[in-house]
Amino acid sequence: MSATTAKLIKGATGDWETVIGLEIHAQVTSNSKLFSGASTEFGGEPNSHVSLVDAAMPGMLPVINEECVRQAVRTGLGLNAQINRRSVFDRKNYFYPDLPQGYQISQYKSPIVGEGEVVVELEGGRTATVGIERLHLEQDAGKSLHDRSPSLSYVDLNRSGVALMEIVSKPDIRDAEQAKAYVTKLRSILRYLGTCDGDMEKGSLRADVNVSVRKPGGPLGTRCEIKNMNSITFIGQAIEYEARRQIGIIEDGGTIDQETRLFDPGKGETRSMRSKEEAHDYRYFPDPDLLPLEFSEAFVAELKANLPELPDQKKARFIAEFGLSPYDAGVLVAERESADFYETVLAGLADKSRDGKLAANWVINELFGRLNKEGRDITGSPVSAAQLAAIVELIGEGTISGKIAKDLFEIVWTEGGDPRVLVETRGMKQVTDLGAIERVVDDIIAANPDKVEQAKAKPQLVGWFVGQVMKSSGGKANPQAVNDLLKSKLGI
């Protein structure tokens, strides 16, 4: 990715370029942990989902969870990545109070997934490709609780041993906008695949953000790692602050110390957590209790054949089949639930080629707009996909106008009901009787001779007459018929 595609930061000594790499920790969707049968359910009482393996009791041996392996391979395929047929689990040795084994079972030199890529969409129709360095499986640590006692810390091992996929990007990201777009896109892919629920509030997806600065095209600078980010908005804020902090230090004649930092959302700044030397002494070595993980080409082929349609594929199909703009298609596929809702609407249409684009406009503008206004998500929509499909069909077949449709949408939103029945019982049908429309048109023309002369001189003023006719008919007149009649009557 070149600097010309990114936002440079102006400093006292000229422009600076930010170099960003992300390590995403995504909790694998699985009912049990990576090496034990303990539950992965969120929110249990402390230490209620802990097996003897998770608690590191003497003599307890880990047993690999095949479903977690399948989920990691499926994720690698979704990232267009190399799937390694042979991988090795290693022990990563370090001390932490909530790490009962005294080491973390992870993967080091031989990960399950190799290089891949993610294409992200940016403002103005731009795209950027972010390389994936690797994806490896590892077990999560427990959690230290510091708010239960004024003098003691407690340890909850419910999370200990839960399977994580660590997805490491290459340092291809050049500004906060690209970083946020990358995390958003990666989260969407994981949710489409069903390999991680992406719930950042619950910690199912967390990011460590590596940030350094350099003069455009210059050698890489010293990086600082911002740990445990669980908000896409905060990721963007942390990057912008950290880049400016580093630029300020360098321009004042200082040097950047490689360290681990935390982001304080309240103050909008990063602060030092601990120094981080270039080389860690984690004393990695292959876990003697676990054989190398090997699987066949047929195993990978089966998983690949059963992958769902992913966001980029779905977007391309929506554009090709229904004539949607890239922007509209992108909005619909951004979340799996939104795409599923739109496709359910399509399933309810008799003529998808005629009404597919209209349906997209209604889902994006009317439905999403109202949901956002009321702080709801698509799963809590008062208007079902079947109801919205009926409204779109009524417009497409000319039974109601766009204005009537908005009134109908409001009724369905607040009261519910079958749109077709509501149109019949409440007399909302569009007037298509040319004789009835013509009488209204004649009345409006007769009452406004001055406007008639103006419209003949400036044909675009016919819109005023259209508005008057629609108002007089209570919005029920067919707009196209009104427009055609007016042009004929006014001679324009």
C-alpha cells in the first residue's frame, strides 16, 4: 500500500506516514474449549466453567477440539489464505496470575494458516488490500478481578482455555480510517463464516494495535503496541493520538521506546503499561502432550465447498442481478443480518428484476433510517421482511404511490398488519383512472393562468403543478400519469 493512498500527518518538519499492524484475537465459536470439554458460555458464575485441564491440575492432558480446528481452517479460507496441512502447538512460557499452567498453548513457527489478504472499502470508492501474515490457534488466559476486595485480587478461570484465533496483519495499514475499515471488514467476514460472533463488548474480538511513524517511504520506525482494544471507534482514536505522540517526540529530538501501552478512552490518550524489548524470551518449544496437527487435502476441500457466500461475493451479485450501486450493495452486505433481511424481502417479491433495486432503497433509506433513529437493530424491526416486500410490490405494480407507501409503512411500523389488507380497508389505492386525474389537472390549470404562462416559458416549473395535483388528490394520483397529462395540457 503506498503513502499516496493514505492520510499523511503534517508535523513541524514536514509530512509523516503512520505504519500500522493489527493482531486480532477472535474467540472461536464453539460449545467447548480448545483442549477440554468445559463450556464456553459467557456470563457464568466465576470458576463455574472450568475443567481439571483448564485449572492445570497435575496429570491432566489436553485433547484437541476438532470443531475449533475446522473453524480456524474455514476462517483461513475466508481470508484467501494458505492452509498449512501440518501445524504444531507450542508452549509459550510466561508467568501471569490468571495463567494456571505457567504457559500458554499457542502456535509459533508452524501456524495452522499462512498468508492471506483482506480487501477493504474506503471513502470515495477507494479500496486497500491488507495482507494477512498468519492465523494461529491458541488458548485464552483467565481473568483477574480487582473489584471484589480492597486488598485482594481474585482469579476467574471461566475464560481459561477458550479457543482464540490470533489473526496477524502485515504492516500494510497507513491511517486510522484504513485500520477501522480493516477491523470492520474482518469482523464481518468472521460473522458471515460463523467462526466468531464478533461481540467486542463481551471480549469475543479484541485487537492489539502496533503503531510506528516514519517519513513517507522511509525505513520503519520503532513501534509501540496498544493492548486489548475492544472498540473500532477507540482503535481509530488510539492510532491518531499515538501517531502524533511519536511524531512530537521525534521532532523534539527524542527517540521512541518500544513498549506496550494502554488507551484511556476518557482522556483520549495512550499511556505506558510496560517496556517491551525487541526479543521476548518466551522459551517456545513444541508441546510434548500434543502431536503435530495434520489433515488431508480432502478435509480442506470439504470445508471450502461448504463455505457461505461472503460479503464481497454477495456485493458483486447484488450489483449484477439487481443493478444496485456499489455503495448500496456495500451497506446491505456490511452485516450478515442486514443482507439476510434484504434477501428475505427479495424472496417475497414476484418480480425481483423489477423491484430488487426499489426493495434495496426501502431497506436502506426507510427501514435502516427508522431503526437508527429509534436505536434498534435489524433483529428488532417492527416491520418484517414479508411486510416490507408487500409494500414494495404494491409500489412496483402501481397499486400505491411512493407517498402513500410511506404512510402505509408508518401504519405497519406502529400498528402492524398485512399491507395489502390495509390498502384495501383504508382506501389507500392509487388513482389510475385518467378521467378522474384529468378533471383535477384541468381544475388546477384553470385556477392558475399566471403559472401556466410561466411553465410554458420554463418547463421545469411543471413540477409545481404536479405537486398541486398530488396534494389535491391526497397523494393518490399516479405521479407518472399526472406528469404526462400536465405536459400534454401545457404543451411542453
